[in-house]
Amino acid sequence: MTMNLPALTATPAAAPIEHIRLQYANDGFLLLSGLIDEATSRSASELLLQLPGMDANSAAIAPPDLYNAQRELVEHYARQDEVLLSCFSDAFIDMTGILVDQIDLHRPNGVQTQNLLTASTAWTQPSPHIDGIPKENRHRTFPGPYQIAFIIYLSDIECRGGGTIGWPGSQHKVRGKAQSDLLHYEYLFDLNKEVPDLDLGEPVELLPKRGDILFFQHLWVHGATFNIRPEPRLAIRPLCSCSACNTRWYKRDGWSFWQP
């Protein structure tokens, strides 16, 4: 039987900024609460539940949306519903600016959902990976396709309910491995092959509440899990169609993951 992992809940965004900066620098990620107001997160959650396929009818999902039967993952792509875009609040933009030490950030203008329906398979601890690894994208390890990435959770998540698994401080180990042979690990695809064999320490299971936001660094190691709970795990990620973003972490159809 797979043992439960240590649980991690959100840090309040009202915590001292120096504490937030230090935690992000050391751990490689932050799960923060208090950046989206209650009414906005509730309305966004209600909208997600009404989208095609969320009733487990996969036949209702049509391009550009995707359905991953293995993970029971429903991805609605390049949504521009105002209620979803409202999740990228002024507080979210300001916190992003603090973490990347930048000002005057442009805003995301699209959304990709990452909703997990109830899986019929047994829950297992996922294999660790870093983001940006598809071989066809040829993303270089340095400087990498992204500086910071995000997941906005729009449901309350219980143990084994689809919460992200993360390895605190793992970005330091991965960076060290990459720097040990810059030529061999020039591309993220090749570097990622080494990740499962690194001594990453013990993982934690993130248990966010609706409205909590995960911020994470380039090279931070995490794992995508199944949801064995009866309620869907609701989450979104910010997209952007601007030319600057489309030269970095390009996805498809004129959209990229948003980079500030």
C-alpha cells in the first residue's frame, strides 16, 4: 500500500515579504492563499464545472480541448472567459513581480484548464519530472523556456485528490546536475531523464483550497497525480498570445504559457 505523503497547505500571502522570498528561493515553489477573492474563485469554479466533458462525457470534448483518458484529465484550451481571467488579480500580478523581481508586468489573456475527474485506477506516487521537456520543442536547459510557472486551484483538494506532489529544494539538485555537463544536458529532454535517479529528498503532497495559487521555479521537480476522490480537481494555468511569450514556452495554436 502506498503511504500518505506529508501534507503541505498554503502560506498566507499576507506573510512577511522577506519570508515569502526566502521560502520561494529555498524550496523552489510557493503555495499561497489570499490572492483571489472568494466570490471570484467561486464563480470560476462554477464555470469550470459547466464546461464540456466535466460530466465525464468525453465525447463532448472537441479540439482544441483535450482529454487524457489515462489520467482522466480534461484540458479546455485558450479560454478567455472574463471570470477565469479575473483570477489573475492585481494581487497575483504583484506577487509574481515580487518573486521574479520585475515591475510593470503584462497580463495573461487566456486560460488552460487542467481538471482531473475521478480516476478508476489506484493512487500511486507519481514519477518526478521537470517542466518544458517535450523533445519536439527542443527547449534548452539554460536559460530555460520559463522563469516562473503557475497553477491556480479552483477546488478544495483532499489527500489523493489531485494535489501536486513536489520535492522541496529539488531545483538546486537539478541545476547542479545540469551544470556538471552543460553540453550533455543542453536540452531539458535529456536532463529530465536523470531526475528520477537524483537524491531529491522527501516529497510533499500539496493540499490547496479553492483560490490558492502555486508558483514554481524553472527546474523545480514535481509530479502529476491521479484524483481518486469523487469530486473533480479544478485548476487553471495562465496563457498568453503575445509575441514575447510565444518566443519562450510555446504551446500550440498561437498560445504559450504566460511569462511575465
